[in-house]
Amino acid sequence: MKRLTKHILGFLGLILVGTLTVVAYNLPEPVSATDGNQVTDTVVVTVLEHGSSNIESPKDGSEVNSNIIHVVTDYTDTNELEYYLSYYDESTGQWTEPVLVHNFCPTMPGGVCPPTNDDEASGRHEFDLNLPNGYGKYALTVKLKNGNHVVVNERTVTITYVGSRNIPVPNTGVFGAGILSDLNIGRIDFLLTGLIVFFCVAGFSAYLIVRRRKNTK
């Protein structure tokens, strides 16, 4: 009986040792402190930016007759608006570097931007801008900053300053109706034409008088 018990215990011991061996063999190796391939957890945080701006005037691609243009911008959730102007140099065929020409803080008195300001607002901003380079094409860009002072939105419009070249001659009223009403002849033109005709007639009359006196002699 004792001998049978010893055989059974020995057999169970072998099974236990074999089981522990299989389990130990399949266990993953521990990561060494000096191992360069360390496992780290990365947390990705996505920040959704907000705020928008849109230049209502001048319209993109429009032509203007004055070097002073009126700019109108609608904005939402804005801490600061920055306006940049660039000019197309026809001699080089390139745009100049954008220059900051105006900035505006909607939450501050007078729109002046202080060093620190985290407030945001929505509304409309209007101001007059001088086109400094004369006739030609300009690009106006507005950049919107949020309360974290990060640019989250920008809009660009291009305009062409043509000056008075496209301004029609006004109707002076000299020929207000009839066939000549669409000729746009000014009063000065009319007077100059009358004087020229007068001197031509007077000169021709003087020539006839002088010729007649020569023939009567």
C-alpha cells in the first residue's frame, strides 16, 4: 500500500513539474532597464480651433478708382484681427512680401491691442486703407487670432487700383437732350470750338477784303 502511494505521489509530482515547465517556458521575458525599446503610452489630445473671418468689402477681383478703399470684415470668436497688404510688381512679375498695415482688437476700447488679452468677440470691423504703391494689383489678407493668440483663420482678396482711367466723362448738361446728348462734350470744348470757328471766319473775311482791294486798283 505504501509503495503504491509513493508511485502515485511520484507520478503527480512529475505532472506538476511538467506543467510548471510549460508555463514558465511560455511566460514573456521581463523588459530590462537597459533595453532601448521601452514601451510607452501616448495620449493624443485634439484641440478644435474656432473663429472665422470674412472680408465683405472690397470684393475679390474688383477694380477700385481711388487709392483709399473702405474695408469691411465680419468676424466671430476673435481676439485680434491683423491685416496684411502685398503689391504685385510688374517689373519683376512677383508679389512683394506682405506688410502689416492694420490690426484690431474687438474687446478693447478703440480696438487697440494690448500685450495680454484673452477675451473674444464677434461682430463687424470697418476702416479705410490707403493703397501706397499707386496703380496696380494688391492682395489684402486678414488673419484672425483666438483667445490663445493663435492664427486660426485667414482670408485674402485681390483688387486692382485703376484710378480715373475707368471713370466716364460726366454729362455737363450742355447738350442735355437730342442727338448730341450722348457725346459728353464739355462746356470748355464747346467754347474752344466756337473760338476756332470765329477766328477762321474772321481770317477768311480779312483775306477776301484784302484781295478785293488789290483787284480794284
